[in-house]
Amino acid sequence: MSESTPSVLFVCVHNAGRSQMAAAFLEHLAGERIEVRSAGSAPADTVNPAAVEAMAEIGIDLSAAVPKILTADAVQSSDVVITMGCGDSCPFFPGTTYLDWELTDPAGKGVAAVRPIRDEIRRRVTELVAELLSPSAEHSGQAQD
């Protein structure tokens, strides 16, 4: 990673829905301009099938995604950590920007219930990309939710 490439880590409990969708949107929208990671404090065995289906509807393939365990190294090496319901299980490091996105957990929900969650994640990720890639972007903890 170069010094000018911001890195973002999306974290939720199971790394099977919200954080996977957010990471996929960020990769789709920013390409290699932003380094993207996702992880969970208690990762599931597989990505939520309803999340995979909801993303496939808009042309983003999550079928090969695999939930990953949250590590202190992943947090420490990220400029921005966006939590989605992981609570106190997320490690904290000074100098890292933390945002908490309150989003409904898609676990156990069908694709119809996941679509609005997907769309809200897309809206927030779009705003994040604009902020991180703006010419005046500074990673000073002033990120907006």
C-alpha cells in the first residue's frame, strides 16, 4: 500500500452480511484507489445467501467471499475502521478513524429484507468514497457518517 492509498476495514460480528456487502461496494466503486478489508469478531462459516443474492441482483458477485476473523493487525493497519454492530469486541488503536454504522443485521432475513440494507450500505459507501478520494481528504478523524 502506498502512503496515498487509504485503507478501510469493515467489521461486523459474523462477516457474512453487512461488512461483506460494504467491502464489495467499496471495491466496486473505488477499485485500487482504496485498500479494502472486511472481518468479523465471530465469523460465520459462509456469507449470508440472501446478501449474495441481493448483491448479484445489482451485478456484484459475492459468491466466492469467505468470512474472516478480525485481527488486531487488520485494525492497526487500517486508516478507517467501520463497525457494524461488533460492539466492544473491536480493538481500538489511537490514530485510526472509527465510524459506527448502525445497520439492521441481515442474518436470518430473506432477500426482500436485505435489499434496503444493501441500498443503505451502497449510499454510505458512496459517500465514504467521495470523502476519502476528495482532493482535500485528510484522515484526521473528521469522517462523517
